[in-house]
Amino acid sequence: MSQVPNCKFAQVARITLLSALLGTAGACGQGMGPGGPGGQPGAEAGKPEEKATPVRLTTLSLGDIESRVSSASTIEAEQRVTVHAESTGRLTRVAYEEGDEVEAGKVLARVRRDAQASGLDRADANYEKIAADVERIERLVANGVASQEELANAKAQLRAASIDKRDRRRDLANTNVVAPFAGTVTQRFINEGGFVSAGQQVYEITDFATLVARVYVPERELDRIAVGQEAQVVGKAAAGRSGIGKVMRIAPIVDATTGTVKVTIALPPELAGGENGFLPGMYAEVTLTTDRHEGVLLVPKSALIYEEERVFAFTVEEGKAKRVLLEVGLADDEWVEVISGLEEGSEVIIAGQNGLEDGAKVEVVTEELKVGPVGGDKGEATADAAGVGDKDGDEKPPAG
């Protein structure tokens, strides 16, 4: 009975040894098969072939380009003041309404003046009495009856009476609220018959001939802006309002927080008021042309790749993408000036270059270039085939 387990152990050992030998033979057979040293390559045969990326090209040419700085602004009036009452009392007259034109010095409103008129009358009477006293004392001094001290005191009282008379006359004049300059009444804060106190708001007057737009431009553009330079002003919320203003002032300091300089743009009188003119408080966009280059090489912005401070574009050589480092100059919304890196007639990729690597295999979808954006059935079908969307098309620089 004790030999039975030994027999089973020997049988298991023989099976394990046979499995090991078969495994070794299989490994050797693989080395000699079609995929081993004596047959076809194994790993190399299974490597997928690089797939070409569809791209679209455009040919570069010369054109003109302008550098512009745009900034939002609120239209303001340089001469816009709130007129305050300088006397206390009840309003007996309110002469102007909102929208009325006024001339400088015109009476806008009047405060009851009974007390002020009475005060002036008393001051006049007191002045006349003291003036008569001075004349009398002068005669007495001449006769040796009065002293010089009495005459000096009388003359001092006369000067005080003269000052009081002037003050009472000013108080009477202050019952009239007058326009400080010619303009338009833009707000009325009072009603006839109402009571006002000295210092209370009465009217707001605006001179529409002094409309301005204040914009803040980057410090780097400061040397390209000068007084008298033209600026385009376009209304944003109120459509149909646009025109050309001029730089009136440039602030002599730079805001250290924002790195900008305040520039004041004056609007011409024809752009002020009316149905199509600007009004204070309107929102507008101001565009300044800071530089212009003519006959320079232009590349569409859609062709550019930005890496930190460097700018690249892709060309195609022998079916492969080639990344080119560019030196660029002026830029607008669509185009960038090329200073070096490309030449007139160079072809660059304008669609399909996102994620493209230098030396990658590419396939040009459309070799015959079009003028302007891709359009029509043919252009749309080509764009779809390239996988770049129908909005990416060949571009042409603006005409010189």
C-alpha cells in the first residue's frame, strides 16, 4: 500500500517534464518561423503607416496694413455744469425748460427779492448819511473846530458803508440765477413757486460743442499718437452714429496700475446732438490708427502658431510640413506683417495646422487657390473633406 503514492508522484513528474520540453520546442519553432530570423520581419510588418494630415494652403503677397488701437469710451461734455442757487427764497420765475438753448448771462430763474431790495435801500441811506457827515467834518477841520482824528474816523465809517452797500447789491443780484455760458438746458431741478436754499441745484447746462471721448491706450503706443491725429468714433448702442474726431489732449503721465495713457478725443460740432449726433453719456468705440505700412508681405492670422514670445507658420516641402520661425510687425484683425522668415509667393498652411508637428506628412486638399474666402458648393465640399470646417478658406491680403 505504501508504493501507491510514489507511483502517483512519478507520473506527475513525467507530465511536468514533458510540458517543459514542449514549451521549449514551441519557442524555438517561433524563432525559425516566418516571423523569426529566417522569415519576414515581425514587429516592423505590424507598424501602422503614418497618415497624412489634410491641409489647405494660401500664397502670400504684398499689401498695406494699419496698426489700430480701439477702446470703449463714454461721450462726455467738457463744459457741463450744475447751476446752484446763490440766494434763499421762493422762486418767482422759472424761465427755461430742458432742451432749451440759453446764452451766457441769461436769467434762468429768479428768487423773491423783497428782503434783498430792502437791505440795499438801507445800505444806500446809511452811505448817504455818512458821506454827508464826512463833508461836514471836513469843513469843521478847515475851520479848526474838528480834529483830524474825527475826520479819519468818519472816512473809515464811509468806507465800511460803501462795502456794505456793495454786499447788499450783490445779494440782490444773486436772486437771479444766470447761465454761466451758452449751451443747452439738460436738466431742471426746480419748479416755479418752490422754495430754494443757497447752494441748491437749479439747472444743468451742457455745451454740446465741447463733446469729447476719453480713451486709455497702452503705453507702448504713446510715441505713435500726436495731438491733432484723427480718430474714428462709432456709436455702439445707438446705431447710425459715427464720425471722425481729433486728439485734443494727451495726459502727461502713465497710469502705473494699468500701464495706459489717457487720450482725449474732441468731436466736431456736426457730431453733437441731433438725430444722428452723439449725446453725453452715449457709449462709443474709438479707434486710433497708430501706424501704416504699404507694400509689405502679409500673412493671414489663421496661419500663425504662437509659442510664448515666438511666432511660427507652416510651409510644405516634399509632402511634409515645415515649421518656419517668423519676425512679424504690424497686425490688424485679419493680417500680420511678415518682416523675415517668408517671401512673396511663399505658400503657408492656413487650415489643418493645429497640433501639426514639424516634418509631419501632409496632404494638400486644394492646390488651386481661390481669391477671398472659400464659398460655393465646391469650396464647402473641399473644406469638409479636409476636416477643417467651411469657414477656413484661402485668403488674400488687402489691396495696396
